[in-house]
Amino acid sequence: MQELTHYINGEHVKGTSGRFADVYNPATGEVQAKVPLASAAEMDIAVQAASAAQPKWAATNPQRRARVMMKFVALLNDNMDRLSEALSREHGKTLPDAAGDVQRGLEVVEYCVGAPELLKGDFTDSAGPGIDMYSMRQALGVCAGVTPFNFPAMIPMWMFAPAIACGNAFILKPSERDPSVPLMLAELMEQAGLPKGILQVVNGDKEAVDAIIDHDVIQSIGFVGSTPIAEYIYGRGCANGKRVQCFGGAKNHMIIMPDADLDQAADALIGAGYGAAGERCMAISVAVPVGKDTADKLIEKLIPRIESLKVGPYTAGSDADYGPVVTAAAKANILRLVETGVDQGAELVVDGRDFNLQGYEDGFFVGPHLFDHATKDMDIYTKEIFGPVLVCVRAETYEEALGLAMDHEYGNGTAIYTRDGDTARDFAHRINIGMVGINVPIPVPLAYHTFGGWKKSAFGDLNQHGPDAFKFYTRTKTITSRWPSGIRQGGEFDFKAMD
Ligand code: NAD
């Protein structure tokens, strides 16, 4: 049995807490490795190493720091197959989807190559007589990030690349379900020229996360995961005086207007609802067709598409549309929620409950499901299922459809399918959701824009990547300077205007 490690101060280090978690191959159901779960004492070793290394890194000129990012991008491309394979083996997603996971992280690293421009600061010449004023963005010090299982390459890179480009040291606590790729990323960053101690990976569970939250030296925490944990970390992290941003769960609605191209909308729903087995925070999990005729036609188009979905292990390459879910517990939770849908009266028009993949009977595969006539009080509508289950809630009018999405507690992403510009524009303006697609089912912003939801999908003021990341990972300092020739004699007792 492979025993994974932490990556502390440039070395792979065995866990010493005596606690481990099993890492599965979700396609076969076998335990393929065990990952150490760090104690607070192990976390402290990483924090001390980060703290010792960070000042020199912060003093390195930003262009040299950016060169590490450039080299890292090249190494990611060189290692794309190896990273994708390791990612699929632990997560279960298909190989092309795993390459996409690495790619969307890589794009944020590319953006961080522009750090010198983003960190330049502001200068006002002659703000007063002989007085200049300038603002600089300085690194926070030691930062930490806690990441979810569903994007084990992309989300760590969204955090550590801007943090490190800004001159911080970063401690990553990845998901204990798929920790191998984060460890590989730390190795590649050092191959790219990053000094030891600037990026470390400390594996663990709640104990390691609590050690981050309570550590005096750690200045900021980035979190992505489920909403209850996001709320917990945000509350306790802020109470401890840290800068915290936490991104939580989702229930993304797609509204399908009567004038939409229904074949396009159905194709979009298949990819956005069932891709990655529905384990995406930007997956569409609710379809809201407007009007009975739209709903009937949409369901008719969806059923054959869903029934012909190919579910398989990642080794099937692009012959599988989606793979297994991450653990047996995740599978059990999805199937439990499906039962509540049936019990509460929704119509299960595609029933994946008896799905079985020959040769992979112990894998965590879940067949595709489609519910029609769900209502807003049902658990399958209120709760995040995070599986290959699409829930159709019919609406009579556009206003009713809009109201559904607006009243839901989550506000990560949403989409509208229509040919009418006025409707699309109205939707984009009024909806209280952070990321909006117009005839685009998964509107994930590119690296140079920012990513973040509203309502219970995000806690904190700034989004991930884009310019917000450079604000989150720096503090502003403003200097007012005057040299002796500009200084008048005698004390000054009033609050000066810069005349
Ligand atoms: P999770 O909340 O179970 O775990 C996320 C991280 O928190 C992991 O590193 C885990 O070790 C840690 N953690 C778990 N329990 C904890 C506890 N009690 N105290 C402290 N830390 C704890 O989430 P997951 O199952 O790994 O990921 C799926 C969730 O993430 C879904 O809800 C999904 O919507 C969400 N997600 C959100 C976004 C976004 O940008 N909004 C992106 C991806 C995933």
C-alpha cells in the first residue's frame, strides 16, 4: 500500500500523527494509498519553514518571481498526461476532463506571469508642496488554502499562484480524497525555481484545518468546499483576525425560454448536468423550462440523450462521458437524495438507480437520473446533490422562473437559453447570482476575470483569481513623503490640507 507524504520545506515528509485516511480508486472501489492526516504540531513545522523563507521571497523582484510562474507553465504542459492520469485515478473524472482541470489552473498561473504589472502601485507627484504620495501592495506573509476534492489541480493553483506571485509563502491543505496531484504541483513549482518553504502541502482533515485557523502566523485563509464548512472557517477565521475568503456549494439553474433552440439547450444540459458526474460547483442541477410546451418538448429531447450517456472508468479515455463519483459515501448520499425525490412526489423519468457497470461492480458509479415535476419544497431541489441528477422544475412564466433562481439560497452560477436579447439582458441585470451564462451553460470566468458566487455560495468580499486575487493576497501601504527642502520651520498643530 502506497503511503503518501506531506511536502514540507522542499522534502517529502512522512506523517507522524499516526492518523491516515484511505485514498480510493473510485473506478474499482479499491484503496490505492493512504494519506497522512497532520497534527497541529506538523502544521506548525510547515508554518515555521514558510515564515523563515518568505521575507527573502518577498524581497525578490516581482519579475524574477514571475519567471518561476513562466517555467511552471512549461512544466505543467510537459507533465500534462502524468498529472491527468494521477488526477483521474484518485478523483474518477475522465482523462480529457482531468486535463481540463489542470488547464484551467494553468491559465491562472499564466495570468500571474503579469504580476509585476498588477503589483505596480500608485504614485502622486506633488500631492502638496514638496510632498509625494505613493501606495504599494505588500505581501501578507504566510497564507494558507483549504481545497475540495472536485478540482484537485485547478483550485489549488487558483490560490497558490497569485499568493506566491505576490511574494507570500503558501501552505496548501488539499482534499484528503485526492492529494497526489497537489503534491506533484509542489514538486513542479520547485523544479521551476521556487525556493524551499514557499509552497508546502500539509495533508489532513479538520485537525489540520483548525491548526491553520488558529495559527497566529498565518495571515489569510482561502477555502473552497461545501457551505457548512465555508461558514465555519469564515466565522472562526475572521474572529481570529485573519483575512478569509470562502467559496461554498451551489444549485445552478438553467432557464429555458420558449424561444430557445431546444436542441442546443438539451445538449447543453447534458454536458453541464452530467459532465464530471455532476461533481462541479458550476454544474447545472436544475432545469427550469418556461411554459408547458417548452417543458414537454425539452423532456422529450433530454430522455434519449440521457439514456445514451456512456458511463465508464477513466481508462476508457474519451469513450466515457463521465466516470464514478469520488467515494462510496458520496454515492450513498446521491442515491438517498434520489429516494427522497421519489418519496416526495417528483416524477423520476430517467431512473439510474439500478445502474451497474460490468467488470466494475465495486466502483462508485452512479447512473444518470432525470426528475420532472419537482417543486421548490423538495429536498432534491433545496439541497446540493453533487451527482448525475438533473431536476426539472417547470415554470409558467419568465418571472416565476427568475424568482425560483433568485429565492434559492445558493447563488454560484446560472444560465438562460433564449434568442431574445431583451429577456437575456433583463436576466443578467436582475439575477442575484455571481456568474451568469447567456446561451452558455457553464459560465466559468477566464483567469483575468474573477470567479465567485453570491448568497450562500461565497463568504468574503473578494473573488478568486483575476485582479481580486492580487488584492486578497496583498496589503496596501500608503506613504506620504517630504524631503528637508520642503519642510517649514516650527511645529504644525492643525490637520493639514495638502495645499
Ligand atoms: P468539503 O467541504 O467536504 O471539503 C472541503 C475541504 O474542507 C477539504 O479540504 C476537507 O478536508 C475540509 N474539511 C472537511 N470537513 C471539515 C471540517 N469539519 N472542518 C474543517 N475542514 C473540513 O467539500 P468537498 O466535498 O471536498 O467538495 C465539494 C463541495 O465543494 C461542494 O459543495 C461544491 O459545490 C463545493 N465547491 C465549490 C466551489 C466554488 O467555487 N464555490 C468550487 C468547487 C467546489
